[in-house]
Amino acid sequence: MENTQKTAVDQTPLVEMKDISISFGGVHAVDNASCELYPGEVVGLLGHNGAGKSTLIKILSGAYSRDSGQIFIDGKEATITNPRHAKEFGIETIYQTLALADNVDAAANLYLGREILTRWGTLDDAAMEAETRKVMNRLNPNFTRFKDPVAQLSGGQRQSVAIARAIHFNARILIMDEPTAALGPAETEQVGQLIHQLKADGIGIFLISHDIHDVFDLADRVVVMKNGAVVGSAKTSDVSKDEVLGMIILGNCPPGATPGPGASTD
């Protein structure tokens, strides 16, 4: 019987960034970088500080405008010059700081700036809490602290609230910046469970991290950058951690990886 199930390479990428470049003061922060992201896939972006990974992703999120190159969403060229454009394409960024309002609860954070109002123009707290319970039950069924200010929540629970806020408003592409930084082992595992749930829902995730162990635990593929250029990309199952370290430090592209323009030719 013929296997009709689509593999990632048969699908249209959620995101395709082609030959992206941007310079600041004559310095090429990103130089002809290309990468793609498929539905239900986690791509880890790795590289030293200043390698260009955060700048590349800020172009996708609308924080920076590229000097050249193209962005395609679902196979169609997209104009993204500010964060509002990115949100219209279903792109949401969860920064390391999470950008949560610590003094209010999960529902207030979920609807911050997009509050539900009653017919009398007052906040409809009951409706917002009911919707928050629905999305949190799907994402993290163990979450129960709906009435507590988020300042009192654990790091993993706070990540749950930040992710719930993104996906509740129809995010299909998530950018996660160091999602496990400063978390303990149990909370890191909880964030891993959240990411697996998002993958199951078909959401694509760009994971920016300095922790190669986390990336190998969570990502399907890695894209390594050095000096603003892509050294190469590989499935995490096709390369070792040592080989990826060689990509990061030396720019060497191992046999299991697809080389990019930044790969060492030595």
C-alpha cells in the first residue's frame, strides 16, 4: 500500500527566510541567511553572542526591517516591517523576560490590551477567566492557579501563561528566546512538555538558545550561525553535540549537515 503521509520536505514551509541581510553601521549583522520552519517542527537557532541568530529572528518578528532578502509565509511572500505585521501572519515572540504583568492573574495577562468587556463597558472577568481555563486546560492541564498574581507562579507556570497568551490569539509560528534559562530541572521538563503539545497542534517553533543540551532535547533541527552567516543546518538525529559545537566554534560543517554560506572551507 502506498504511503500517502506527508513528510516535512513534502510540505510547504510555514516560514521560509531567503538570503536575508541587514547591516548596522557598515557591519553585516546578518549576511545572506536562509532557513525554513515546517508545521509541528522545532528549529533550534544556535551560535555565539553576536552570531546573528537574534537579529535574524527580530527581522521575522518585525522588530527590524531587512536590507535585502525575502520572507515567505505558507509559500507566499510576506511584507513584515513591524510587529503588527508579524502578528497578522500568526507570528508571536515569547521573550526571555516573558513580558508578563506580575501584579495580575493569568486571565488578565492573557487579555492584556485585548480585554473582553460587558455590554456596560466594564471588564468581563468571568468570560476572560472561562476562556483562559479552556486554553490552559489544553496546553497545561495541571495548571490550577488561576486566581494568583503571576509573580507568585513558578518559572514553568509563567511560561505556560506566556505561551497561552500567544496561541490564544491564533499564533502559528512561535519564537521562543531562551525558554529554559534560569529554570530548574522540573520546570525545564515542564517547558519541554509544553513545546511537545504545541508541536502536536501543528505550531512551528524557532528556539533561540545557548544551551546545546536543551536544543538537542527539544529541537528537530538545528541551524547554526557564525559571524552573521549560516554555517549549516541538520536534523538533531543526524549530528552529535560535538559536531554542532564544531559548527558553532570553528564553522565546520559535518557530513550529516547541509552547509551554508558561512561554513568553513578549510
